[in-house]
Amino acid sequence: MKENKSKGKILIVEDDPALLGALKVLLEGEGFSVLTAGDGEAAQEAAARGPELVVLDVKLPDMSGLEVLKALRGRDPKLPVIMMTGYVTTETAIKAMMEGAYDYISKPFKMNVLVGLIDKAMESSRLMRTTVTPSPTLPSADLKGDTLIGKSPQMLEIYKIIGQVAQSEATVLIAGESGTGKELVARALYHHSGRKDRPFLAVNCAAIPETLLESELFGHEKGSFTGAAARKIGKFEQCNYGTIFLDEIGDMSLLTQAKVLRILQNQEFERVGGQDTIKVNVRVITATNKDLSQMVKEKTFRDDLYYRLKVVSVNIPPLRQRPQDIPLLAQFFLQKFNKETKKEVREISAPALERLMTYPWPGNVRELENFMETAMVLCRGEVLLPEHFPFLTEGDEEHAAILNTLEARGDLFLKALEPQFETLCQTHAGKVFDTLVGDLEKALLQLALKRVDGNQVQAAKLLGISRNTLRDRMERYGLGGE
Ligand SMILES: Nc1ncnc2c1ncn2[C@@H]1O[C@H](COP(=O)(O)OP(=O)(O)OP(=O)(O)O)[C@@H](O)[C@H]1O
Ligand SMILES: [Mg+2]
């Protein structure tokens, strides 16, 4: 059975004893431990007892909620505060957001809405507070926080970049396939930066509908579009002096990209539908699993923003390109799940490890983590065996088949290419690469177009490239075009 661990410590500040009592009972029922205060002075005393989140009424007998907010955030700028306001106090709520409140809720409210907000704020607070330490070895069991594990040369290089750029104010672009650890790297950069005591807000651009993302980031003025009933303060304003993590930036619309570019260049923006120019001081970290250079060619990503972002970039290679990290990561997850589930699995058998090493890991480290968790649930003894990785066994055969054909095809290909290569070494020394790759591209295009009777849509689909790329290459090699 799971032990009864508190989900976190919350301070409620409310002068109405009935509401205060009800909230306490409710939140304790949800698994939080609760501190209470009936006025501003008591709130500040209670804050010394280390709450991870505060739910704060805007109207208190001795001072305004806004003053209490300023005092609380003055001593801890990372403390998330949810304001409770009356219907008529939207203005105060907006001021509170400018002061960095996490969010506000208007009275009367449904308890489940408040609990939903608290869960979100707690998660955001956890990301801010849990440090991420890069480590080329297994961390000792009592190390607090999260660890970015890996000892491959590629990961060591990434640790070096983190060390070099974390302290600077530079914008960083983190690129890598899904599950490679982009978010961990973003947090490692934050935790090693000069802004580590200031807020960190993550926004997943892919998770928010395109029409809402702009207002989520920059806020909007009342009446700027249907449904904009009051002014809204966006993440950039709320996170002033902190760090914003724009995750999945490849999913951002061109319009929003333009606004982000302006922030990076001039640290200024306007709210949606607003006239006033607002100045902010925010460090931006971005991540993507898309090929932004390709998107630039297709004109779905602004080139000026791309060049600005990639000045400092961290490319996390997929796990299959750094097999040295697999045993270490597996060992790390073994330790982690032993601790979490109170199991005592001692080791991974050699044949099981062999399987882990040869599997292609399309879902990268996240997939390895999930497989290790499943394996440890299945394991009754002290050693992980191949049979504890049933999914891997199936995938493994498929993978071996793919590898075999690739190898066979590779051999033939090599033989076919060799005479070409030899000739070019004579005629185009110093330009062999570009010439041969160009010839190859041109030939591929010709073959594909011939196969589909010159239909460009079908040719692009067959080759798995975009129509823009196809047209671009056809022009370059003087193909078709009549
Ligand atoms: N080098 C690593 N060391 C330890 N854990 C890792 C490492 N890389 C990834 N993980 C773990 O794998 C999971 C996925 O990592 P993360 O969310 O950072 O990936 P991501 O690249 O942001 O993925 P996505 O593109 O799907 O958002 C997390 O649970 C993370 O803790
Ligand atoms: Mg991610």
C-alpha cells in the first residue's frame, strides 16, 4: 500500500472563519497539509513555516491582499499564490497577476475548480523547486531532486554547454526527438542560471489552441475579442525577471512568432488588442522536436526568429545514437523504482541488458523508463531477465529484420556507388561530397517523377519530402519546369 504522504503544504489566508474552516477540511481531504491565517500579519508569520503554495483572500481586516502578496513574494519570488476575489474586484485581481500571482478565482467558486488550480500551481512550483543535476555517474541514493544522466561523449558535451550558457542571459534552443530529455535540460539551464531564485514558467505551445496561445503569452485587453470579458495578464508579464520555457515552439503560429521575436530583440510587446507597449525582462528557453530548418524552408517558421534562437542550441541525440548511456540509465531507473515501490531488484541480467542495448528506442529515454517500470512490476525475484521485457522481445525481432535488410541494401549500394566515387575523386577532388550528394538527389527525383508520371504531389509523397522541397530541388537541378 502507498504510504500516506502529503501532497504539499498550503497556507490559506481568509478572514471569514466559516469559509476558512471549510477550505481547510476540503484541502486536507485532498491530501494536502494546511496552515491557516485570518489576517495579513498572521499570514506573514505562517509563511515562515514554509508553505509551498498560498491561497489568499484579497480583502483582509488589517491590510489588503495585494500588500500581503507583495510581502510574501518579496521573501520568496517563486511562491505560487492564488488570489480569491469578489465579483467586483477584477481590477485588483489583474494587479495581483501583474505582481506575479499564479492565478485568481472569483467567489463564490466551485471547490473542484479551486482544487484544479491548486494542482496546476503545485506542479508548476515543483518544476521550479526541484533542481536538475547533470551527472555522468549514478547519483547517490540520497541526492535530492532530478538527475540528468548520461556518460556518452554527446551528453558530456551537453553538460559542458549547460555549464557555459546557463549563467548567461542567452536564449537557448533545445532540439531533440520526443522523450530525449528536453524539458530536463531546460530546467537544468534554469537551475544553474542567475535567475534560479526567480520564477520559471513552462508553456507548451502544442497543447494550447493557436488562437489562445497569443493571449496566454501576452495577455489581452477587455473586449479585444469575443469572450475577452476582462483584461488578462499573459505569462511574459507574469513572469517578469524570471525564465519562460516555450516548449514545442515549432507549433507556434507565424503571428505569435513575430511577437516572440520582438520580445527577444527589444524586450517589449503589446497585449492582444492593446495600445500600451509593455517592457519585460524575461529569459527565454525554447524546445522543439521538429526540424525548424525545414520549416523555415517551407515558410512555416520565421527565418529571423530561427537564426536568433539557434545561436545557442543544444541538440540532444536520440538514445539509439548513444548506446553507452543505456546501461547507466537502466541502472538509474532500477534504483529509482526500487525506492518508489519498495522493491529490491538487484541487477539486470546480461541477456536482458543485451536486449536493451540493441533495441532502437523510438520513444527514447521516456520509453526506457516505462519499460523498466513494467519490468520491475513483472519481476518477482532479484534479477531482471529478458522475459521481463516482453514488449522489447517483439520489437526486437522486427528491429533485427529491419537492420538486416538495411545492411544488405547498404552493401549493394556501396558496390553500385564505388565506381562513381572513384571517378569523382579524380575529376572533383575537394568537392566529392557535394557533387555526389547532388547527383544522388537529382537521380532520386528523376526516378520518383518517372514512376508517378511527373505528378509532383505523388512524387513528394513517395519520397517523404514536402512539395516545397521537391519544387526547390527540381529548380536547382533544372528538372521539369516546362
Ligand atoms: N538523460 C536523462 N536522465 C534521466 N532521465 C531522463 C533523461 N532524459 C530523459 N529522462 C526522463 O525521460 C522522460 C522524458 O523526458 P523529457 O520530458 O525531458 O523529454 P522531452 O524531450 O521533453 O520529451 P517530449 O518531446 O515528449 O516532450 C522524463 O521522465 C525524464 O525524467
Ligand atoms: Mg517535453
